[in-house]
Amino acid sequence: MTHGFTRRTALLAGAGVLAAPPLVRQANAQSQFDWKRFSGERIEVSLTANPRSQILIQNQREFEDMTGIRVGAEAIPEQQHRQKFAIEFATGRPSFDVVGISLHVNKRQVGKARWCTDIKALMADPTITAPDFDFADFGEGAVAYSTQADGRMDTLPEFTDYFILYYNKELLAAKNIAPPATFDDMYESARRLTDTSRQIYGNVGRGLRNANVVLYSSFLLGTQQRDFLDGQRRLISDTPDAIWAGEYYKKLLRDCSPPGVSGFNWNESQTTFMQGRAAFWLDGVGFAAPLEDRTRSRVAGKVGYAVVPRGPAHHHCAMFGTAFGIAEQSRKKGASWMYLQWASGKANQLRYLTSGAGSPARTSAYRNEEAISQSRFSREFFNTLIESARISRPGLPEIVPVTEFRDTLGSALTNTIGGADVATELRRATEAFRPVLEQSERES
Amino acid sequence: MAGSAATLDGTAAGARPRRRQNYARRYWWFVVPCGAVVLGTIIFPWVFTVYMSMHDFKLGGAREWVGSANYVKLVSDERFLLSIMRTLYFTGLSVVIPMVLGLLAALAFARKFPLRGLARTIFILPMMATPVAVALVWTMMFHPQLGVLNWLLQQVGLPPSMWVYSPETVIPTLVMVEVWHWTPLVMLILLGGLASLPIDPYEAAKIDGATPWQAFWHITLPLLAPFLVVALIIRTIDALKAFDTIYVITQGGPGTASETINIFLYLQAFAYYNLGYASAVVVVFFAIIILLAMVLLWTRARVKDA
């Protein structure tokens, strides 16, 4: 009996050859992470319009090619975006799967309403979390910022914004003044640098209601008190420390800043600084890019960077943060989680840092010497960032009605620039906001 | 053709006259689609707004019945009361100044002069610009140190102004933007009115020796009154609902110096998410508008009668 190459054998062999690639892919999937797992799905991403979102949208194709997931991303201005996503969440059927959130404004609101899913479970699942995700790479402060009081982590950190001191090297050198180390130094130097006849001012900064609270908090962080709330989460914005910070804010903006500063937000401050009309500007780190843009800025190449000066009791800088969340109602949580890993991945975080779009939440970006050395920003800028990360504290209280708080306190601060008494204004603002906070805390 | 005749007059030949048919009863369902739209887009939102105004309702939070508490709070809310005063101040100036300037412009453009068509076109250009774009451009021009307006003032030897950056000058400055933007509309309405006036009274007045001022005061102004009232109503409504320009330029600041009722309402609803309280503001604002509309309509009726 002979057993030659029968038709049956040929069919079996053919079937084996055809089945081989899927079997190999399956075997690889067990040993190596499969980015294509959710290929073919489409997710909607809602972001705030800023240079970081621009980077993500510009590089979106990279994610789509890697995962096969299609992304519909929109980026709309900050104020409108905050309202849009809150209203969409409240309807119970948001149009997006992934949302960018300003933690310093919306953290408690999002956490209280449980609008975003807890990503800890997703992170713990090795089939959908890339082995090189490296959660430990995120800074401790950023992780704490993304974690709710009940331990849920409903966002993944994206960006940590520090207040830093921008100074005009040319103006300081002309009067032989060194960058200030303390708030007292800063005021004295700003006074010396102010020359109203030439319309040159020692300082420029936020005076506009609401926007100004983050500048004020930079001063409050240097006091013994440091915070807006005490241990029992009661409002303490009319204490001697709070009044000291208010007095400092008042004299800096009244004595050494341009006329009309009470109506200045960051954009007016930026314009003034870019035109070389101000020596100091305390504001977020993200403004380095426009200041160094030679096509728009007269001070490009002349900008110095330093950490916020030391206060009378402590040395801190105000920290703000943004993060990505996945809508609890999303039916594409897996694909959305893939997007989060890519968006807050090491490559994008490095892009943020080297382009000056902002300070990343991952620490590895700051250690990438090669990329940093090729950046258009000076070593002084990166050193300032690293040092700011070390001394940072949240710049706003983690409360639900944070916008109302900023408006109420901000109005009081604006009034002080006009000459109103600091203690009276802060007491009035505190009395006005205290019941709002108490009600909010009861409901939380 | 007896049938046709019976159909036309509604009676059959020799029969007793029947009662007129009530078409409203027979075809009531014709108005159902329109009624549904009105109900869904006007009546329901209003009833729901009143319902919400009686709740403590925050976005993302629970809803609790509070009765008239939101209205009681409004009465003692200094910020709200001041916002009403500012709204009236802003509206008053934003109506009166364009009315006066619009009337003068209409009188000027009603006369024949070289390049009149081109001059009219240039005059109405501001009206065609998008309010937000206009506001952004004005914001740049108002910058106290770098804006073109202060530069111009300095060129003619005048001291610089703080424009929208000072609580004292912010509302007059915003009114200036409003006047620049909307005076052309008043001019267009009044120019249309002037074109429709009869010539005979002027000829008669001329024969009687009336001066141009007398002709204007005793003939033009009374005949133009219905058009003036129309322009007044349109301007008042526009000024009362002004939001975009103010929000873009000042966001209600410095402090709360330019916080009109619309800005206050916006902040309560979409920044603080106090939807119940914001609904109460809407109801009160609506009542104020109704009151003003009634005064204006009464004025219009009086003008018509006269």
C-alpha cells in the first residue's frame, strides 16, 4: 500500500498555509501589545484650543496609522469649551468619547458628577495598556492633580502649567539689576525700572477680574497660610496673610504697572511685554513660545526666565493642570484609552516641551538632553521649569464653584488696583463667597 | 346651475337660510402643525424657564424646589441690581446718541450732493461688520499704551484715555462702539422715511415764508415721527440685548464696571452653572422688556393718533 501525496493531503497543507498568518498574529498578540485591537472604530475628541491641542491634531495621523482608529477631533476656545463639555455631560449623552479638562477649574465638578470613567481599571488591563506606557513617568504632583478625593483617577495628566517669572534682560542690564530672589526684591526692582516718561514699566500682569486671582495666588503661596482653604475646607481669604498678599498685589500693579492694568488679561500683558514695555511678567509657562517668536516679538532672544520669587514664609509657584478624560457614557472606552496613551505618551510630551507649547506632565521629557539641546529655548528656560516643578503647589482651591470664586475675589482685587482698601475688599468678597462655598461643600 | 347658486350663497332655493358655517370648528386641525411649533419653541421653553426659576438647579447637581427664593435673592443681590442700572445707562446712551446722529445723517444724505451714493455706502459699512470681529479690532485699538486711539489723541495734543480699562470710562467707551456700529441702521430707516414724505407741505410752507428750521420742526419731524418710533423700538431692543461686543471687549470688567444684565445672566448660567437662579434673572429681564415694549407701543399708538 502506498501513501503518496493525495488530494486530501494537499488540501490540508493548503489550509495550514492559509491559516498560518492569523495564528502567528495571535501568538504575537499574546507576547506583544496589539495597538490594532480597536482598528476600524471611530472616536470623537473634544479639546481646548491651545498650542498643545494643535500638536495633537497635527500628529493625529500617526495615531490613526498605528491603531487603525479614526479620530474626529475638535479644538474650541477655552471658555466655550468648558461650557460645552459641561452642558453635554449634563445631558447624559455627550457627543465625544475623550475630553480635555482644565483640572484647576473643572476637577471637582467632573469628579462630583462622575462624568468621566475611572482609568485605573483600564490602566491595569495589560491587553489594552501598552507595556511602554510607563505610568511611573508621570510626576507625582500631576498624578495627585488627576486623582479625586475618593481615590478615583478619572483623568490622565497631560500638561502641568507653572507660573514663572519672565524678565526683559535688556531693561534689567541697563539698570544693572539682577533677577529678583524675593517678592520684596521684585517690587523694589520693578519700581526702579519704571520710567513713565518712556512708557516703560517695571511690571505687567493680570488685573482683570477672574484672571487676576491666579497672579494673586502666586503671592499668597509665599505666605505662611499658602492656601485659600483651611484644613476643614473653610474659606480663609481675609486673614492677615491673605491681606498681605493683597497689599503686595495692589502695590505691584498700582505703582509699577501700566495704566489700565486693571483691565489686563494675559493677552494684554503679553502684548505689553512683547513690545519691550515691561521688565517683569509673572504668568504661565506656555507664553515662552510667542515671546521668542522673532516675527511677532520685539523681545525675542532677550527674555530671561526665573522661578517665582520667594515669599515671606515659603517658596512656591502656582501650578495648574490639564488632563484627558474618557466619558463614562462612551461605548468606545477601549479605543479612547488607546488615544489617551498616545496623546499623553512620551513622544507628544517631548513635542510639548521642545516646541515651548507647555510643560509636560511626564518627567522623562525633562531628562531628554538631546532634544533639549536642540530646542530653540535656552537652558535657563528648562532649568526654570525643572525648578518650578519642584516648588509647585495648586494655584486655585479644588472646589466646584471655582469660577464664581475667581469672579468674586477677582472683583475685589481689581478694585484694589483702583485704590480700594485691601482688607475691606477681601472681607467683603470672603463674606459674599463663603455661603456659596458652604452650600457647595454640603452638596458634595 | 342651481347647485352652484346654492353653494355660493349657502342656501338651497326655497329653503330657510341656514346658520353660517363655523370654519374654525371644522378646520381647527389645520393650525395643529403651527401650534405645535409655537408650543415647542416658545411656550414650553417659557413655562420650563419659570419652572426652573423656582428650583435650586446646578449643572451636574441635584434639583431642589425653592419656590420664590431665587426671586427674593435677586431683590437683595447688589450685583444684579447694579447690572440693571448699568443696562439702563448703556441702553439710554446707545439709543439716544444713534437716534440724534442717525437723524442728522439722514437729513444730510437726503440732500443731493456730488458722490452722495458713495458717501452713503461708506457710512453704512460699519453696520455690515460682524460684531465679534468689530469688538476684537476695537479691543486692540483701546490698548492704553499700544492702541492707535491714544496715539491719535497724543498727535493732536490731548491726554491719553483709559478707554475700557477704567471703571469710569468703560461704559461710555462701549457706547461709542455701539454708536459707530448702529447709527447707520437708524440713518437708513429715517432716510427711507424722508424719501416717502410729500412735497406739497414744504411748497406751501415756502410760499408762507417758513424758515428751513420751521419747516423741519413743524413738517419734517411730525411726518417722520412714525419712522422715528420704529427706529427707536429697533435700537432699544438691540441695545437691551447687547452682549457680544461687551463680552469680547471687557467680559463685564474692569471688576464689574460693565457687567450688564446680559453678562450677569451669562455668568450665572454658563460660568457658575446656577441654572435656577439664571432662570429667575431671565424671567425678571423679560418682565422689564415687556414693560419697555408696552411703553414704546403706547408711544407709537399716540404718534399714529396724532
